[in-house]
Amino acid sequence: MRIINFTGQRITIYKSEFLRGDESGWFLPDRVEGDSILAVFIIEQDVGKLDRYEYGTITTVDGIAIPTTGILTASLPRPREGTWCIVTEAMAAFSSSATSRVDLLIPDGPVYDESGYQLGYRGFARRF
């Protein structure tokens, strides 16, 4: 099946045998012999989107004002026969059609380097 990336960012999936960790965190050691990348999904031009509006700010106990955005709905790509669609977790959460879709993949199991920088993901989550 074809896989199309609608997240707006490149998605890299790493081979499990190169990773250390568990569900609480996956890490790719700094020195890896061999190709640790399983697949890379580039950004499609027709990216799904969230309908956002400026909501205001929240203020921390230290007095720092942090902007917040309201999200009304998410626009997902139409289902395509023989195709999986990679979407963000927020897109799936705010779309009314996501609950009935089994063709959506959400990047899952973030993979970090030894410094804590996110490199990619271990795989995908999906509805069955």
C-alpha cells in the first residue's frame, strides 16, 4: 500500500534493532554500525490542516504569559483506495471523521539521540 505524509514535516522511522529503551522513551545510540533508518516519508504538498484561532494567553506562576491557540476542527485528506495517510495526533483528535477512518497513521514512539534531540519515530499508531 502507498503511504502519504500529510503532517507538514518529514517523518523518519528507525529500525527497532538499533534502538534502546522502552515505551517511556526510545534512544538511538550515537555510534551505530549499519543503516538505522527503516523509512523516510517526505512532506506532501496537500497537507491536512487545523482550523486555528488566537485564543489568548495562560500565565505561569512566574508571571510568564504564554500564547494559546484555539483549534476548532481539522481538515483531513479524503480516503484513497490502497493508501495510508500519515497525520498528526492533533489532526486525528480534532477531526470528526477520524473515528471512522482506519487508513490514518499517527507517528508513534519518538526516537531521541543521546542529547535528547528528537530524530524521528519507532513506528505508527492506528485505529483497528
